[in-house]
Amino acid sequence: MIPNNENILDAVRLVNYPTPFFFTSRPVLKHNYKMFSQLFDGSEVYYAVKANSDSGILEYLAELGCGFEAASSYEIDQLLKLGVNPDKIIYGTSVKPIDHIKYAFSNGINRFAADSKEEIEKIAVSAPGSKVFIRATVDDTGSVFTFSERFGAPTETVKDLVLKVKNSGLKTYGISFHVGSQATNENRWANAISMIRPVIEDLASEGVTLEMIDIGGGFPVVYYNHQNVPHLPEIVSHVRNSLHMLPYIPKIVMEPGRGIVASSTVLVASVISRTVRGGKVWLCLDAGIYNALYEAMIHQGLTQYNVHPFSDQEDSDRMHATLAGPTGDSLDIIARDIEIPSYIDVGDKLIFENAGAYTVTMSCAFNGFPKPELYIS
């Protein structure tokens, strides 16, 4: 679990920006980055840009010394224009257009992921001499958003892929995996290391050592319907136990996205309508799944945000309400049966906690409703 920070709720109540808007706390970003950077001795943290690519957030993380995991030449271009050193960028997606590989390599980026011999061959031609790490498929059962169907090589093929890297004029860098976004099982990362242990042992017996193991992201945060998620110390303890079973311990690389940015940011939205439908209260807001909270739809209700009144008015009376967005789409429903103060009405504002991940980057202006501005303080 990524700790919540109540200070951001106090801070956002002091501002008066037009709604809807995102509000990001630099102190929380710093806390989260430092927390990850200190989990393992000598480890490296590469923030997953896809989680939130706001330039202010990226600039501040760069100031803190954070690295970045990019998934396209577009993200790489944004990072370079912000002054990020190419040595602080890894190209972590295992499927890449050739021109994106060439762009990255021509700009000094030389660490690439692959999960197939075809991808290795593309990198060998377009980025000769680069470091390549093989992404392995691991068990992501129990994660809200899974990746194993689309990304990663079966573990029984990883050894041959590593050897192909070596024999293709490339440098063997390591093995990566991803246990899925918002993982809810504290053993998932340790189990993944156990799955790739035979590969590391076989390679070591042939004189091939790996510089790093990239344990990806997936570190969970607290949402309305995910209150009891694993704590980072529990996850790390299991990972350390698995690492000690290896013939040697490579450097640990992490790619937290949600884990760094989610709790750093809240969304503030205003109620534009209050009605009763079928005996239930419906509140329509000026932010919805399209312009702000797209994960609420794509995860089919598995991501529900903790909601707080913007006002500090005390009210012991509570009600259950459905929260909907402003568009003309019947799918524009943020959450059902959310408990909030009964006084909430048109003009009142609500705060959505832990709204920093996969919100800004996935928003669009459907029906013309603008994307919320993001303010960082």
C-alpha cells in the first residue's frame, strides 16, 4: 500500500481554482519517490511516464533524481525537451515501432526491452550495441489490470532470448516483468522472481550474468473499494527472500507509476445536478469518466475513488449516491453507492483522492467538456 497523505486534502481546500481541476502536491511526490528509492540498496527507480505525463510532474521528479520508463518516442521527446538526461531513460515497452527505436538511439538512449526474437532483431539493426532486457510473462492473477496476455515471453523461452541478445551484437542487461497494475497479492513480485530463478541459474552456469532485474510496477494504492491492499514493507520482505535464493543478486530496477503519482494528486469537481432516480440520489458533476476519471469505466467499477466534501462543514447525516459525469453518454458513471454527506447539492464541490494515475493521460474532451487543468504546489 502507498501511504495516503492527509495534508493534500488540507492544502487543496485553501485554493479556489475553477472546477474541475487536478491538484498535485510536490511534498507527496517527493515522499513517494524517496520511499521507492530507499527500498533496496543500489536500486534504480524509473517512473512510468504513462501513469501521468504532466510536464510539471515530470520536471519535479527529474529534479529529485528520478529516472523514467518511456513507452514511445513521443514520451521520450517530451522528456528530452524537459532536459532529462538520456542516461535516466529506459525504453521499457517490449513492442516498439522501428522509427521509435531509431529516434531513441539517435538521442542517446541505449536500454531497450524485448520479448521476442523479432524485437531483438529490430533493436540489433536500429540500435546496435545497446543493452537489452527480456520481459518475462509472470503470474498477474488478482491484479486489477493484467498484462500477461499481451506482453512478455514465456519463462521457458527467456534463456534463449537472452542468449540471442548476446549473439546479436547487443549487451545482455537483465530480465524484467510486470505483475499487473494495482496488484493485490503481496507475494506476486517474489513469486515472479522465483519463476525466473531457473533462467538466471542456467545462464550463470553458462557464464552469463545479468546486471539487473526489473520488477516493474503494480504497487497498489488505497481506493474506496480497495482498502486492504499490501503494504510496501510486506512486498519488499518477500522480494528480498526470493532474491537470496538466486546464485547472485543483480541490481533491482523498479518502474512505479501509480505508486508514485496516484496519492500525490486529487481531483476537485462541482455538482451540477442533484436528482432522485428509482429512489436513489444521483449527483452529476462537471468531471466524469471521459475528461478526468477514465479508469472508473475501463476497470468496470474496480477502481473507485475515495470522495470527500470540499467544505469542512460537519454533518453526521450520510447518504448513498451515484456519481455521474456531465456528458450525454449513459456510460459516464464514476461510481455507484458512494457514501457522502447528505447536504451535498448543486454548487458544492467534491474531492477525489488518489486521482493522479491514469487520469490526466487518458482524458479527452468528449462532448466538448474540457480536460481539467492540473495545478502543482
